[in-house]
Amino acid sequence: MYRKILLALFVSIFLASSVFAKDAGVIKVGVAGPMTGPQAKMGMDFRNGVVLAVEEWNAQGGVLGKKIELIIGDDQADPKQAVSIANKFVNQEVSGVIGHFNSSCSIPASDIYNRAGIPMITPASTNPQLTERGYRGIFRVCGRDDQQGKVAAQFVVSKLKIKKVAVIHDKTTYGQGLADEFKKFIGTNAQVVHYGGIIQGDKDFKTVLTVIKNKQPELIFFGGIYPEGGLLVKQAREIGLKTPFMSGDGVIDPKFIEIAGSGNAEGTYLTFSPDPKNVPTAKSFIEKYQKKYGEIGPYSVYAYDATNILLTAMKNAGRADSKAIIEKLHSGEFIGAFGKIKFDQKGDVTAAPYVVWITKGGKFVEYWKP
């Protein structure tokens, strides 16, 4: 019996040593988003940005003398899947996470990362609640919905001089959050003649669009993502509703124009960051990305910057210790493709400019700056 116990103990130590030896030469980083499903275009775009950054680091020897191993999680834009992936990342002992894409996924997943003390940097989740809960290890390199909602409202009131608007959203954390911020900043400057939600994943919106048409708004604001945004614009034109649409960063993707039809999408306004092609510090990234993947996606550059920031903080910390990495993220100033990036105490970037874009000639064109 005693010999059996010793043998079992020896085997356990041997196996543990083998696992340690296997993992000792790598640093694990998780990347999570909708890699499949209706929003896969966005997920793959920012996954590509992460992969590009990691490949560059590994080509130079990795970080802290170790290669970086990417673990990719597909949350399918589903909060339950996001939580499952977050728990898997914790069990796999990742040193940091780039993700998630959707605010409805990032917020519950961040609860898991916070409890485990693992830093998370999202390239895309804009709902203010993500960084309003005092989680020290949660960051974002993009802006917030209260920032872009305000810019959208300023544009509608001061530039377009519109007095009647309809507001619809997809009932998600992101979509409704953005719609509510827009509605809040519109205030009494314009009359909201319709406010309501649709179901993400539905395909027929003609009933709600007919209701809106009868209320004769001068503009329709949509809080949501491009699959529904494209269908809304397409079906509005099919019922003779020619009112211009406006939306946020979740819609500014070529897939929106493809779904809506370039003629139908023409004249749609969208809030997003400035065109990276006009940012000198982004030139090198764009050239490398296009050579490897083709045209950059809306969040490819954000994901690239988020990854470089995480790995730089790790390097500056001198060890892959989560607590030390988090402190370096808070105290450091980082140089990314979008220029200088610094986080405030909440984990938000200290400067998050939003501008208004317009679809013109089947493409997105920067249109107005506040």
C-alpha cells in the first residue's frame, strides 16, 4: 500500500513537471470574439489584428524570452458563451485577454477576469458600464457610447438641423446603450417621434418601419450591428421610406453596404474614430495588414494596438504576473498605430475622438468633425 502511494505521488509529480516544462517556454494570451455567426466579419477582423501583433513579437523573440501562444475563443456574440470562454481562459492560465467584441459579452466575461485578476483589454466594447464598476484590470482602447452618442446628437442638431427623429435599437447592451445615449443628448433639441426595439437575429422589420414611416421622422437612428442595420435600410427603401439613417461603430463595416445594397446604403451617417489611413502612425500597420489579410476591418487597428499595449506592459513589468501587468497598464503611456494611448483610472483611454462618416459611392467616407 505504501509503495502504491509513493508510486502515485511520483507519477503526479512527473506529470506536473511535464506540464510545467511544456508551458514554461510560452506566455498564453487569450483573444475572444464572434469568430463564427452573423458577426464573424468583425470578430475575424480584430482576430487578424491580434495575430499580426503576436507574430511580430514572436519574430523578435517573444516577450520576457518566451514565445507568445494565442488561445482563440469564439463567443458567437453570445453572453453565455463569453462567460464559458472566460472560465476556460482562467483555467488555461492566460496572462491577459484581448476581447471581447460585444459589450453584452465583455461585461459578464469581465466579472470572471476580475475575480481571477487577469487583465482584459477590449478593442471594441463601448458600453460605459464596462469600466464604471471599479474593476482595475479591465481596459478598452476604443471610446464609449456616451462619447459617440453625444457626437451623433451634436451632428444631428447643429449640422443637419433636424427636429424630428426616430430611435430604434436591437435590445442588446451595446445597441440599446448607444441609442439611449443618443436620445439623452438629443434632449429637447429635437422631438423623438418613435422609440423602440427590434430583436437581434430577426430578418423582417417592415412592420416597425411602416409605423415609423407614418410618424414622418427626418432621420432614423439605429443602435446595433451591421446585419440588422443593413436589413433595416434595405427594407425601409422597399416600403418607400427614404428617410436617412444614422448609426454607430457597430454598423460601419462593408458588410452593411453589401446587405443594404450600395444604392440603399448611400447617405447613411455613422459615428466612428477618424480614418486610420489619414493617421501617419498607422501607415506601417496598414501596409503589413493589407499584405497579409487584405483590407483592414474597423477594429483591426484597435486589436493590434490592444495586443501591443498588453505585451509592452508585460515586458515593462518584467514578468508575466497579472497584478504587475495591470499596474503597468495604468501607469504607462503607449505608442500605437493610432498614436499615444494612455488609460485613466477607470481603464478608459484619456482621449477618444469620434467623427461622423457617410456612405458615399459604395464606401465609407469621413464627413464631419465636432
